[in-house]
Amino acid sequence: MVSAYDELPRTPANFVALSPLRYLERAAYIYPDQASIIHGKRQISWKETYQRCCQFASQLKQLGIEKNDTVSVLLPNIPAMIEAHFAVPMAGAGLNTLNTRLDAKTIAFMLEHAESKVLLVDPEFVNLAREALSLIPNQHIIVIDVADTEYEGENQFLGSFEYEEWIAQGDINFSWHLPEDEWDAISLNYTSGTTGNPKGVVYHHRGAYLNAASNILACGMKPRAVYLWTLPLFHCNGWGFAWSIAASGGTNICLRKVDPELVMQLIAEHKVDYFCGAPIVLSMILNLPKEKQTSFDHHVEVMVAGAAPPVAIIEGMRNMGINVNHVYGLTETYGPSALCASQSGWNELSIAEQAQLHSRQGVPYPLQDSMRVLDPETMEPVPNDGQTMGEIMFRGNIVMKGYLKNPKATQEAFAGGWFHTGDLAVCHPDGYAKITDRSKDIIISGGENISSLEVEDVLYKHPAVLTAAVVAKPDARWQEVPCAFIELKMGTTATPEEIIAHCQKELARFKVPKDVVITEIPKTSTGKLQKFILREWAKERAENI
């Protein structure tokens, strides 16, 4: 039987597709003269940002870019990178932000897999882009060079267009449209897999809109917030904060690279309210010599992902006026999708007790539907006893559409109606989850995910290597670094330095093992490598340095 409620119509008057593009339009309308972007001495207002994005989008259309085409960018945190987060979807395309720390072979795979039509390149990464493009000679990609006055090196060029000259020819009154369906793709981010090539994670407009709003709620962001870009915008679209700052009507402070002295100067100069990053960013700030520090007299909030920050960092940051918030998530959940929300009374505890509580992954983000620790066999919640292990799973609108061109992996990830993170955890009596192990053997180094199996595959290519196992080794600066344990083939020789040099030829620098141990690797009776023992060995080696 049809209810009278069901007969009420859905019309353009009462239903509009959710998209973060509306955040930009609103900011330009309400705060036209406020600084949207500050980059060195350059300031761009929200009105100018909107017009530049219209010009950018119109020029993409002139190049023949259509819905569901891919536009890739190999850029640091500069104005063009922020503009791309709006202009590319305004043209109906998907934005693919490439990790500038990767090697050319991996970049080439991503460009080919994504079927990228356009590539924006910063001069710092021209050589990397040139090498990557040489590996896919049959793919026609239009290259646009983005010169940057803040780049200290030579502004060398690779493509047919220079960004500023190119967008200047665009239409500031370009008539863009919201997506017909909020489920339409807005961006493509590649994640490190434990086997094989990286997987392409597809975000939709609805998720991006809700993730941006969720960020604001999670950190209590005030209107017209000032945000410092210490977090690479190629990480899950800067965790969605490019869209969050537009929703806030705030100001983006660009930063090409993380220089702790400059970070403190910018915090003081621009009265920065928020920034994000891995624990290494906080460690760099905290370890800055006193004579290079710049004091500031206002409160700052920072979101930290990756390994939980230790007591010394939480206390040190607090003494500086910076409050640390620990968040958790994956590329597949638009970055952070859970936070360790503080409860009343926690501030009365000792710093050590607070750090222990904040080391947990916590509870779902405000607009994420659900996060549970489930038994992967029964799909039932584990007891909230802090001991029974299960797998963290998410369900909601801030979860990817799926893996591009990989239906098998998508189906496996969504088995049972939940997104499977692969992270093993327990649930405490207060309902807060805490990871106890990473079933995917991912090493988190300076905020970068490193697959131990990827590194092992390279090690096995060395002619002297019989067996290889890579685990995370605690590191004061990077939180974790790859540590390789090697068994050599009988009759062969190889030094740790030779093994490291071999890896440097095939891996991005941050993936290369920082410590190589040639030894007999412990195994079970069936020959399975006992990585839990190796992790203890690596921990001991870190403690004995």
C-alpha cells in the first residue's frame, strides 16, 4: 500500500546532489574579498579563486575533457593544487593527485591505469614526470607546466602550456553544473597494496561533501579558519581539508615542503588555527633548536594520523600551545574516518594516562555511519573487553565507491556489507577501538604507507637473497622505518650496504630499508616466517641504538 508520505515528490526544489563544489561557490559569495590562499607574498581572494577555478575548468573542457575522464597532478602544496580540487570536478572529471615521493615506474602505472588525459607538473618533478611518461609512450597525455615563484630551483618545463598563461585564457563566467548524481566520481587516489600494483580508490561527491563537513565537526573548526598545509594534498585529497576550508570560508596557507622553522613562523604570522600531519611533523617542530623557534600567543589544533603520538610529543606540543588530536582512517575512507574523541575528565589525568587513552583509534567520525570491531568469520561485534580481537570495519557514506577496474578486490573489501580495513583491533569497555596488529603488514613511515611485501619482492631480486622478511622498526623521527632480515643463499655473500644499494635502484627512497640484518630467520614447523619475533628483534635494535 502506497502511503501519502511516499507520494510526496522529489524535485529540484527539495533535493540537490551533495558536492563540495557548493562550498567554493558559497565562500566566493559570502567572503569574496577574504584571502582564500596565501602562498609566500601572494594572496588570492575567494572571489579570485572561484573565477580561476571557472577558467581552469573551461580550459579543461576546451581540451576535450568529459565526465569520468581523469586529470592527474604532480604538484606540491601550491595554489594550483588547491584549485585543481574544484576545477577538475567542475569540468566533470576525476582528480588524481599523484604522490610526489614515488618512483617513475609507479607513477607511470598510475597514469596508465587511470587513463589520464591531462597531467599538471611542478618544475621540481619535471624529471620524474618525464621518466614516467617515457615508460608509457603510447598514451597521449597533455602536460601543463605549473611554474612557482616559491620554488628555489630552476623552473624547467615539459609540456605545451604554462598554467598561469593557460588559465588566463579561460572563461571566468564558465557555466559549470553539479553532478547529476552525487554518487559520481570526484577523485581517484592510489593506495599501497600488500601484493601487486597499487589500487585506485574512487571517491564520490557525496562522500567528499560529508567528509569535509565531518572534518569541521571533528576538530571543532571555527568559521573563517586559518589552515596550514603541512599535510601533502596528494594524501587522500589532503584528507578533504581543501574542501573543509572552503566550507569554513577560511584561508589556506600553502607550504611546498615541511620546514619546522618556517612552520612556526607561519603559525605566528598568520595566526594559524589548524594543521594536520604525521607524528614526524610534530617531532620536527618539537626538536627545533630554541634559537630557531618562533613563539605565538594563540591556541592551535593539530590532527595527527598514523602511529599514535608518544607522551613526550603530546606534552611538548601542549606546552607550545598546540593541542594534539589522534585520528584514524584509510585511503578507502577518505582519510580519517575515526577519532579518539576526548571525554570530560581526561584532562584531569596525568599526561601518560592521557597519551594511553589517545593512542586508541577511537570512535566513528561525526558523519560516518558506523565503525565496529567485528569477528571477520561471524561478522558479529566482539565483546568490549579490550582483549578479544576482531577487525575494524566501516559502513557509511564516507567510504569509497570501490577500486577502479578491480571488481574482485572491491567485492572482497565490501564482503558482508562492511568495508574491511584489514586492521586487527580490540574494543575497550568505553566503546573505543584500538589496533593491535596490522594484518596487511603495512609500515607507516612519516605518514607514508609502505607494503612490506613490496619491499620483500625487491629484496628477492638480489641474486644472493634466499629469504627476506621486512618489518617495522621504531624510529624516533619517522615513527617506523623498514627493517629487513635476510638469509643468504649458500655460497654467496652480500653486505647490508649492498642490499640497501640494490633496493635504492628499484624503490622510492622512503621505502628502502634503513636497517638490514643478515641472519637465520625464525620459522614455524611448516616454514612460515615468524614476523612477530622479527618485530621484537627490530624493536630491540631500535632501543640499542
